[in-house]
Amino acid sequence: MPSSRLAGATLCLAAVAVARSAHAQTPAVTVGGVAYAQYYYQLKDTATHVNNFDVTRAYLNVIGRFDQVGTRVTADIYRSADGSLAYRLKYAYATYTPKGSPLTFKLGQIHTAWLDWEEALWDYRMQGTMALERGDLITPLSYVSSSDFGAGVDGKWGPDRVNGQLAVVNGENYNRSPGDRNKDFMGRLSVRVMKTDDSSRVGGLRLTTYGQLGKPTSGVTRNRLLGMLSYRSRRLTLAAEVAATKDSVSTPVLRSRTGRVVSVFGVVRVPDSKVAVLGRIDVTDPNTATPGNRQTRVIAGASYQLSPNLRLLGDLDHVSYEGGTPTPALEAVRSQALFQVQFTF
């Protein structure tokens, strides 16, 4: 073969090899999202008797995977106080996972240590927020948030026989200003003590604990301590949790208040069917030192997985107040019927 042809063939082969290598190392960036729509009907016979169609939430995710580095930016479209739809950042962080390591390091606007894991276990965020996030409806006070600004590390071993997260965050959540120099420290640890046919991070019979220590901008304290026993298989989810809370209140003087949250929930997925039946009871007592504060929410419904990207849910949601409903506004919304839709893309 003439030297010129040999050189040309060598260059072509080298170009193909470089192209293949470049293609193999091309970073993967995906765009997707999830949205929740609903028809809401007030069951209480109030003067307005509200019944509305609405889009309660929509998230747009841009996720990048670059070998050991990952990125995520999530836009949150929500109903603002003036009734319009607005948007804000829900997540914006980078991750680093050393090769062969069980640890993933995060920095930015990150998942907090509890809600992302619990919502994966419950799997019905479309119905509404979890017990600790709903919190005290009267104050109102949310005990935890799903997102905050900070740094953290996720770990999993086994795989996922043990998993957990540690984080240090501002503590004022993603929907408020960063606050003062105080920071919150939080951690979750989940251990699978028995296997099932669900090998995910929430599958099996598990013991899980969560703790948070912090101080809000107003001072005094913001502490949470939670324990959960859960079971999840492909057909059944059962969970029970108890949380102790300690928070600052400013009236009549700045002091701390101790509360308790108990939540029990279950999902039965009908065999050889796209139907599931679900139920949940949340009991929130924002001040255990004073009687008459307890709030009890009961949720019951059934879902149908129409397609992998579309889930339908019909449910009833009722709240009762130990000391009587404190305001007409809370009385109007305490008993609801909902038809809800979750779609992903």
C-alpha cells in the first residue's frame, strides 16, 4: 500500500476512534417534569361552597450527568398568595460521587434529609404534603421543608440495605431569605432489617430515624426527632412514624414550645391491576403542654395508573380540631373531596 494511502487510512481510523471516545464521554442532559392537577370540592356547606379546577404544582427538571459529577436545576411553579401562578427555584445543586465510593457529596439548593425519602415511600405527593410539612395548620407552622440552601452527603451501602443523608443548611427553607448566621444540622439513617421484592431505597422492612438541630432567625430553638417503622413490597406499603418537635414562639414572650406529630399510612396495590387503595391518619399536637391543640387529618382514596406517565386519584380529606375549629376559614376547608391527576414527561 502506498505510504500516502496508509497515512490516510491511519488518520481515518484515528478519527473514528476519537469520535467514538468523544461520543462515549458526551455528558447526558435530560429535561423532564411532573405536574399535579385537581378538581377540588368543599364538603362543608359554607356560603361560598368552593369547587375549583386547579393546577396545584408543576416542576421542570434539568438533570445533567457528567461521569462522577451530577447537576440538577428544578423550577417550581406554584399558586402564590395573590392567586396567580408564579415560579421559583426548588433545587439547584451539583453532586460529586468518587469512583467506587458509597458517598455522594452535594452543594447548593439541595434536598433536605427527610421529606424526599418519605415521599418516595408514600408515593402520593400528588395528594398533598406529608404530616411534618403540613405541620400546625392554625399558626401556621411547617416543621420541615423539602429543600434548603446548604451542603450534604448521601450514602448507601448494601446496596441500599443502609442509606442515609447528613446536611448542614441555612434552616429557613428554600422559599424564604437565608436568615442569619445560624445553621441547622440534620441527618437521616434507614436500615433494612428484612428483604421484600422491593429492593429500592425505601423497600423492605425498615427502621428509620431523623434528627434536626437548629436555631431560627428569631432565636431560641428549632429541633426535630423522628422514628419510623415501615414495610414496602410491590403490593403493600405500611408505615408509622412519631416525631417530637421543639420550636420558638414569640407571644407573649419569646420562648420554646414542644409538640408531637404522629402519622400512619398504608397503600394496597391490587394484584394484576392498575388500582391501589390508600389511607393515612396524621395527628399533630403543636403544644403538648396545653390541652385542646390536637389536629387530626384523615385521608382515604383510590388511584388508577392509567399509563406509566399518568396517574388518577380520587380521595376524601378531612381535618378535625380538638378544641373546635378556630376560624371560619379553616372550617370551610377542613372537609374536601378531590379528584387529582399526576402526569410526568
